[in-house]
Amino acid sequence: MKFEFQNPTRLVFGAGSLARLGETVRAQGKRALLVTGGGSVKRTGVFDRAVASLKEAGVSVAECAGVEPNPRLSTVVRGARIARDNGCDVIVALGGGSTMDASKVMAAAVFYEGDPWDMIFHGQEKPRPPTRALPIVTVPTLAATGSEMNSGAVITDEKTTIKSFVRADCLYPRVALVDPELTMTVPPDQTAYGVCDLITHVTEGYLNGVDGTPLQDRWAEGTILTAIEWGPKAVANGRDVEARAQVQGASVVALNGWVQIATNAGFPVHTIEHTLSAHHDVAHGAGLAVVNPAWMRFAAKSRPARFAQFAERVFGVACRPGEEASCAREGIDRFEAFLRSIGCPTRLSQLEIGDDKLQQYARDALRIAHDQQGRLPGRPPMTEQDIVEVLRSAL
Ligand code: NZQ
Ligand code: ZN
């Protein structure tokens, strides 16, 4: 095992940490752009508490409200303009993954020469990732994406219906202020989608990574088991702060880089899902709940022992030697049943997606990521037809 790891984001985790927002932001700047989503933080009173804390610490506030789920490029452009017009020197993202992602790209767009879409990896010959951004403080109100403590952001260009990501060191938030109490108002469906999202962040590395990663395997299994134990409790009772804290802790760890160390994995399930949420505006975690089990059934055929390990260690399936393939199938069935049990959709029809654009989704996915043979990176790499077949199996 050989690797380098650095995640420069300071993580402040715990119920009540919102009270520290003012002092935390004041250490980064004096004029904040406070970015929010479609209104949940206003309805819950979290917005007012955040503004009060900022003002008390001597931080003035400009606002960019209305970041939509699956955030759009035009919203990023709008936010960057507000930041520039108001001379903001720090960005505060108060919301779910969409708000945090949009905030990160706004922070970079303030300095970026040209069209901010050029910084997103969307199949262009020479992507131009950003090298400079305003300092960012993230305050997640939903446990799902891990965006609060990573250097990635996912944006949709509404003109071309392409949704893709940017990753750059300057996008690491300076501080992630993670207060599980803020997630207590997330409705059961979004809570379940978040659980699915965090599990899928881990299964991508676990099932697509290089061989010989026993330590990382255990971290991954621990994260998934935590989500399976506490996720249903958070769905059943949103006010269960302990369940909220465990789920949110798992969601941070699932995509802050640690669990994936040296796994060198592609993210095929995500790349495919992003085409669905780009075209149909479905919730990312709901799309993953459909794609992941379908992808697993495809991939297990070429890697049965790996999937048997997943079945055995995560779902307690008793695997006898020589029966890896059936054991793998049983594990995937149990995973899918778990997703259903917490209220996730597992068929495209539940997302009101039909079979008319399967080829288009496959082409869009390959445009974002492909190897030298034009296949989607992962284990195994997928051709356009493989992607179509996986989606067809989920209709
Ligand atoms: O917009 P508001 O009114 O805030 O409502 C949101 C939204 O409707 C609501 N919500 C959030 N916090 C709430 C709440 N409702 C009540 N109480 C609260 N405390 O939940 C809905 C969904 O919010 P959204 O931010 O879209 O969800 P999520 O956190 O799942 O983010 C999804 C986005 O992140 C991207 C996805 O592709 C998608 O665009 N991802 C970002 C990643 C990253 N940066 O590392 C990785 C992920 O794999 C993912 O691709
Ligand atoms: Zn995800």
C-alpha cells in the first residue's frame, strides 16, 4: 500500500455547532455571500440563526437564495455576480449538496476568466479547472453528498442537459461546520436518498477499486454497516438526533477521500446516474437506488468473489466455497430490499423514466468519462451497449 493523502478542510462536527458559525466565518472574511436553496432553511429558522451568528461576529451578509436541486450553471453565474457586486470575501453554503456544490463553483467563478462551464469536466479537449476561489465554509443541512468536506462539485448545464463534476484543490472548504440537528427536518424520502447516496459513494470504491485493499475494505464495510443500522432510524424518526448524527458522520467519511485511499476506482454508477438527474431532474440518491443494484448485477458476473465478500460481510449471507455467484446475487437482492425498505425507488418507472432515451444516457455518460477504448471506467469497463442493458434491466 502506497499513497499520499491531504484533506485540508477543518471538520467541526456535533449538535449545536451552528452557534459557532459567526466566529468560524469571521476567521475567513468580513463580507459573506450566504447561499441557500429553495427555502427550507427559512422555514426551519436555521437561516435566521445563521444570520444572527454572522452579524454578532461582525460579518456582513449578502444573500444568494434559490439554488435548485441538481444546481444549474445559470445559478452559479448569478451567485458569482452577487458576490462580486457586494465585494464578498467569503462564501457560506447553508443547505444540501446542491447548495454546497453551487457555492463552491460560485467561489471559483468570482475569479475565473471566461465561461465557468469550462471548469466542469464535460468531455471537452482541455478542461480548465479553477486554481483560485474565495474561502468557503460549508454548513450541510442534509446528510448525503459529502460535499461539505471534499473538493468536488456537480453542476448541470441546462442548455445541453449535461451534468458533470469539477474537482480542484481550491474548492476544498476551509471549514465544514456539521451540525446534525440541522438535518432533523429533512423529510423521510430525502433522508433515505441520502443514505443511498452515501452507501453508493462507498460501494463505488469497494466494488470498482484495485485488488488487495483489506484495510480500505473494512473502512468501507464499517461505513455501510453504520448507514444500514442508523439510516432506517433516521427515516422512521427524523427527530432522533443520535441517528441523524450517525448517518451524517457516515456521509462525511464516505466521500472525504479517506475510505477511497489508493483504491483508484472509477465511479460508473454515479456517471450513469448523473445523466438521469440531468435529463429528468430526479433526486440524485433516488437515481442511484435504481442504477446501483442494476449495475451490481451486471458487474458481479465478472467479479463474483468480490460481490460474495460484500454479501457475506455486509449482509451476513453464508457463502460456501464454489457458490460465489449465487451468494453475490443474494447480497445484491438484500441490498436492493434494504433500499426499498427505507423508501427508495428501485425501478426507472418509479422515477417516471421510460426506455426512449437509454442510448442518449449511455452516450452522455461516455462523453463525461471513457478509457482509451471508449468504455466507461470501472470493473468491468462498460460499452455503450452495456450501459443501455443495465438501464433496461432497471425499467
Ligand atoms: O432547496 P431546499 O429548500 O433547501 O430543500 C432541499 C431540496 O429540496 C431539501 N432540504 C435540504 N436540507 C433540508 C431540506 N428540507 C428540509 N430540511 C432540511 N434540513 O432537500 C432537497 C434536496 O436537496 P439537495 O441539496 O438537492 O440534496 P443532496 O444533498 O442530495 O444534493 C444532491 C446534489 O449533490 C450532487 C448531486 O449530483 C446533486 O446535484 N452530488 C455532489 C457530490 C459532491 N459534491 O461531492 C457528490 C455526490 O455524489 C453528488 O453527485
Ligand atoms: Zn453521490
